[in-house]
Amino acid sequence: MKVFRSLVLVFLVGQVFGEEKDLLAGRGFRPVEGWRGVEKVAALEGVTELLAAGNGRVMVNVLKKGEKAPYLFSREEFGDVRVEMEFMIPRGSNSGVYVMGRYEVQILDSWGRDQVGSGDLGGIYQRYDREKKKRSEGSRPKVNAARRPGQWQTMEIVFRAPVFDQGGKKLRDATFEEVKVNGKVVQSGASTSGPTTSAPLEGEVSRGPLSIQGDHGPIAIRKLVVTPLPSLEEMRLRELEGYWAEVSRAVREGDFDGYRATCDPQGILVSGIKGESYLLSKALKRWKKEFDDTRTGERKSWVDFRFSHRYGDGDTAHEAGIFRYAFEQGEKKAVEFVEFEALLRKREGRWVIVMEYQKDLADESEWEKLKG
């Protein structure tokens, strides 16, 4: 295998989750009056009331409409998170989940409504402009997934916190990547440019507590689990680390079919060393024998990578650095260091290489400078 080798991998995207935080276990919430843990709860028919009994882990705020409890806040603060919740509300009740204490997913008795808006169950509540004295933004649920009042319901939220640069300038709005109610997707990629109406906390930051609205009506919660997520940038870099690890494996094992399958069909190889540019498919035909020799044991091959910069977003990547390629075959041995740049994109959820630019030969001292 010579220097003009494509560095390719298909990496199937997936989310890596942190440790689950069960907020109903132990000291998950800040101390507050008006909320209590009960063993059993039920909704009374036809009225906005809950009936509760015993002491347990089901959190309840108030039992009757008109009674009020303060907002419930988690002790821990979160950025990007997944929230899993099971709740019950009686007829006509109203509450909400405020991610970071600022961005509300509405909880409302929306059972039986033919038309729903941002103020219905699963809606992203509107913002209120105090200067203009008008509401704006908000996102209505895609479907009305509400169950009858008095039944237990589920909500799943995948949330991305706003992103700021080092100077505090906002680069990306808070986004509800996905919200499900009772297993149905009600929001997908819904962003909000700031805190929604009635948010207990103001301003925008990168982390904040999970909050439950307690002053608009009775609600019971029997599950509330928060799982921190890696940021989109952390996920992207983890995927790309997997990308290059798979390249190393394919070269080491002589996996030609897997290697070829990772190429974009129109991928291009550019060699600054030779002053050439051509399709990767042409290069692969030349390299097949080296892969076959590696697979049968006649040849040993290795490649690894170090990077000087890694730019991109969720669907594209520009990777630059040095790769080290080594082989042994009979009496022949060689180690080569090559400065390279690679353009990658996701195709059907998988990373593939679009262009590789092998800029110039490097040396071991330059390779060592990228160690980190």
C-alpha cells in the first residue's frame, strides 16, 4: 500500500448518553413547600382535582384548581439533555416542563381537541415581547397525542441548549430536537430564540435546572428521569474518532470490500506530491492487491492519524493533520508521514469521504508536534 491511499470510513451515527438522573429518587429537587411525595393518586371525574394518599415517590403539587404551588426545580443544572416523564393531570388542568428553567413544553388537558396550538399538550409555548406587547414564535404539536384526563401519560424530550462563543455571543438558539407525547412525535427541530412566556428564569445561559410549573393546576409525576447528552460538537468528534479508528482497522485487516464501501461514489483523491487528481474508484483498483496480501498475511499494514484542526457541523467535516502509514512485506519495510486534508459528509446517516488531499510528505518531528 503506497502513500496515495484513501482514508475512508463509514460510521453509523448514534447518540452516546450520560448517566441517568432519577429526580424522584432521593434529593433530586431543591427544597420547596407545596409539593409532596405520595403513594397513590387518581383524578376525580369531571372536576379539576386529584385525590392522593400515603407517602411515596409520586410527586404532587396541589389537589384542586385554584390552589397554587411554586415552580419545582432540580438541584442539578443541565445543558443538552434527554427528559423522560410520566404524568397525570385531571380535567382542565395546566402545567409545563421548563427545560433549563426557561423553555417550556406545555402540559394541558387537550383531550379530544380537533385543532391544537402552541398552548396545547406537547406545544412549545410562545414568547412574549414586553416592548411590543405581543406574543411570537411558539410551535404547535404535529398531532394531538393527549389521553383522557386522569390517565397516565408519557413525554420524552431531546433538548439542545443554546450555544455561545467565548465572548458570550449566541451562535445557536435553544432547540427541541424531538418531543414525543405518548409515543407520538409532536415536535422535531423546534427552536426558540429566548425564554418562553412565564419562564421562572430569565436570560440565556448554557446550563440550567429542569423546572415543573406548579401554579396553574394539579399535576402528578411518577417518573422524571434526566440524561445528560454530549453536545453536538462532542458527538461529531466522537463519530469522527470512530471514523479514523475504522480506517485503521480496515487497513490493518486488509478489509478491501469494507474499505471500498465507505467511499463516496464520486470521491476524489488529490495528490500534491505527484500533482495529480483522480477518482477514488480508480485508485482502489490499483490498491486491491495490497489489501489482498494484507488479508492473507503476506503483508502487514498500519495507519494512524493526528490532527491539526477539525472543522465541521453535523453533516460535514474538514479534517487536517498528518497520517503515518507503515508496511512490511518480505524484505521491504517503510514508514511514511503525509500531511493531509479530508472532506467528509454524511450520506444516509453515514460518514463517507468526498475528497482527500495528500498535500506533502512530512517527517517524524512534525508528527510528534501533533501528539496531544
